[in-house]
Amino acid sequence: MILSREEFERIRVQAETEYPSECCGVVLAKGDAPGERLLLPCRNVQNELHAKDPVRHPRDARTAYHIDPQDLLRIGRFESDGYGIRTIYHSHIDAGAYFSETDKKNALIQDEPAYPEAVHVVLSVASGKVAGAAAFAWSPDRREFLPVECEVA
């Protein structure tokens, strides 16, 4: 299972509420037990980065996301408690649900995925409504992110 129905619904609401900015967040889990899952919506600070340094951060939150460092610290605390990142999600604004070159670049550190077991879910939000979703997983054999069934249980 990539997302439960409740998780998908919460992400859908977040994506539509934060439109016209990209939303972002993660799903963490401890083991495979359904009760040990946490959905953590994160704050997209891309507009703030763009306002402070538009040369270094030429894109705003309509076309990019950057997870708030405070949220990253919170995620790290859960990881130290035994949770692992299962899903990383974000939305594309008035564009399709695809894994862009920027998405790939941001998911890799020195050509290796930061979270090789995580599935990346991208939601397409058009005119303020979620129009679709797609999921992508790292293929160690192909050395790229490939589309996978976007399972909602």
C-alpha cells in the first residue's frame, strides 16, 4: 500500500487548500502495521527562499517546493524513533502528475536516492482541484525513478 484512503483524502485536501502553491509532505511508518503510519504535511517555504534570493532560488512555490527545515527536523526525530519514510508527496500546479527532472534531481544525492525505499507521489492540481495522481519508485537496476501503480488501500 502506498497510501490509505484516509491519507490520500488528507493529501488531496492539502493540495487543493494550498493551491496555487505546491504542497508537500511525507508518510512515515514503523514496520508494516497500519496503525504505525503517520502522515506529516509539510510547509513549502519556496516563496520565502525565492523572495530572499531570487538568483539562487529562481522558482516560486507555484513551480517548486522546499520543505521547511523545521519539518525536516521533525521528520528526523520520527526516524530516530524507528519510523521510515514510505511516501514523499508533492503537487504540480496546473500541470500533469509526472516525475520531472527537477523532482529527480531533488530526490538524489550524488546520483543515489536519499530514500531508496520511498515511493514519490505527485498530484496534478488544475484550477484548484486534484485532477490526477501518479507514483514513482526507484529502480536500482535501471538507476531511475519508474512509474508504479498508485495504490490507495
